[in-house]
Amino acid sequence: QVQLVESGGGLVQAGGSLRLSCTASGSNFNWHGVGWYRQAPGLPRESVASVFSSGATEYSDSVKRRFIVSRNNAENTLALQMNSLKPEDTAVYYCYAWYGDNQYWGQGTQVTVSS
């Protein structure tokens, strides 16, 4: 079982940066794949970036070269550095973790990018 708590959302102007953090509690964090999803109003939840247990990363095309995902297994944390933010990045961002058939989600943090 893994519990996830996000922090770091807020309001930022277009072109600015924000850093989201996610702290995990529970066991064997390093076994889990982890990442970030987001959901904008009226749209389905979409994957933003993932870090596999191997350390490999994956990004959606919409955030490549702007966002950087990282994990720290020693501290049980996950981060998302978001640069060159655009109004279309406005959404609730969710931290998630998975291992096998198990998935775990944080409560979400709002990111709003003004034009």
C-alpha cells in the first residue's frame, strides 16, 4: 500500500515555471513506477510523465522538452519541474504509483496558467 500527497501547485503566468512534489508513504517505493497525470475541466485524465522503477522516463508529446520528471527513492519522493508553462497546461495534477495490478493516486493539486 502506498499513500501519495502532492504539493506545489498554484497560479503562474504563461512562460513561467512551477515545481510539483509528491511524497509517498508505505513500503517498497522503489519497486513502483511513478508519474503524473493531469485533468482539465471537461477532459479525460491524461498521462503527463512517468518514471519507471528502472529509472527510465516517458513524456507526453505536449510536455516534452518543457517538463522534467524525477524521483528520489531514498526520500520516497517524486517531482515534476514544469517550465515554459502554457495556458493549456492548466489542470489538476495527480501523482500516481503503480506496481503490478495495483495503482495508487494522490488527491491532486491545481495548476493554473494565466495568459
